[in-house]
Amino acid sequence: NTSYRGEMLRYLIEDADASLLVIAAEHLGVLAGVRDSLPALPPLVLLGADATELADSAGPLAGVTAIPWETVAGGPPVPVPDLGPADLQAIMYTSGTTGPSKGVLVSYHHAYQYANPTGTHLVAAGDVVYVTLPLFHIGGQWAGIYAALLADGQALLKRKFSVSEFWTDIDKHGVTQTILLGVMSEFIWKQPPSDDDQRHALRRVAVTPPPKDAAGFAARFNLRICQGWGLTEAGCVTASPPF
């Protein structure tokens, strides 16, 4: 979570016990703030800054092992590991509503079950999925990116949700499907009605929780809504077909 600071960030880095940390230059200051409280800092794969200058600097990240992102991205292919459905795909951290975020051990089958288009009835071949949820969240990473890949579709990544840019992006990129949190759908609903409300390519929207007037939302924007319930530990437990 790119919003983590201080103790929460320190806890997560130490708890995950990662062997590499991929980081963009804009977050180096936040990382520097917790280095002294960590037993050790894993090597960095660095995007948007000079790795040599960082390692040779006199600042709090002096001496850190830093690998330029370009070296990794332009390197030779690595061997494909022999993996099964029960093997570990990721450690994803919960929102922490009952204390510090818990690291959920996510298997490949777990991630697939959440994103599988057959189960969610959302993404189909050729769809363009608009992803505004963060990629450290199951909604952005699995129901967005992964679902699009599984369905042989495309994913459009947005750095953050913007009400004023929502329909412009839909039109510009021919977006057919998206995932919204309930409050995001309410923001869209509260915009003044327009003759363009139904002049777009968007066909299906997954909203959790659904807007107060889900049927009215679907009718106003001429699209179908899917509702679901799930959590990081269990994936998508149940989902309704789009209505």
C-alpha cells in the first residue's frame, strides 16, 4: 500500500521477509524514514532514479544495494518455474480493521478463483477493463488486470479514480467494463444528468457495495450491474450475474 508510512511500513517490510523491494523514486523518502528501524533492508529494484548515486549518497539510504529497473526489464528471460495451483502467488495484506494488516498467503488457485470470468460473469474476450482501484488491492489486481488477461481482453490502468475524467476515459479508450467501490458510483450518480449519459461503450460495472438505487443507476447509464461479496482471505465468495 503506497499510503503506508512509519511503523505500518516498517512492520510490513519486516513481516513479509521479502528478498527484493521494487520501488519508484517518489517513495524513497518514505522508505528512508524507516530504514533505521529495520534489522536489514533488502536490495532495491529502483525505478526513476540513479541507482549508483543512491548507493553512494550520504543520506539515510547510503550503501543500499540498488538495481536499475532498466536492467531487470531488459534482461534475458528467466526459466519458467514448475508451479501448481496450491503454490504461493503472493502475500496480500488486509485493510487492518482489527489491528495490524494480516499477510494473506494467496495461492495461484485463490487468485484465479477471484478473477475467473466464468464465475463473475463480467469480463469477456475483447473487453477493455478500466482499472482505477490500486494494484495492492484484490479488486484492482485480480478483478481488474488478471480478469482481463484471463478473458483475452485489455486493461486500462488509471493512477487514481477521477469523477471528472471517468466518462472521458471511457469514450477515449472504448472501455466496456469497470470495477467501482460503492462511494465511487455515488460520485458518478451525483453528477448533473447529461444527454451523453448513455452515449458510451461501457456495458457492465461491478459495484461493491451497490449504489442506493442500483436499478436507477443501471437505467440512467444504460449498463448492467454486478454485485459481489468477498475478502482477501477467501476471494469472491458469491456474486450476482449482471442485471
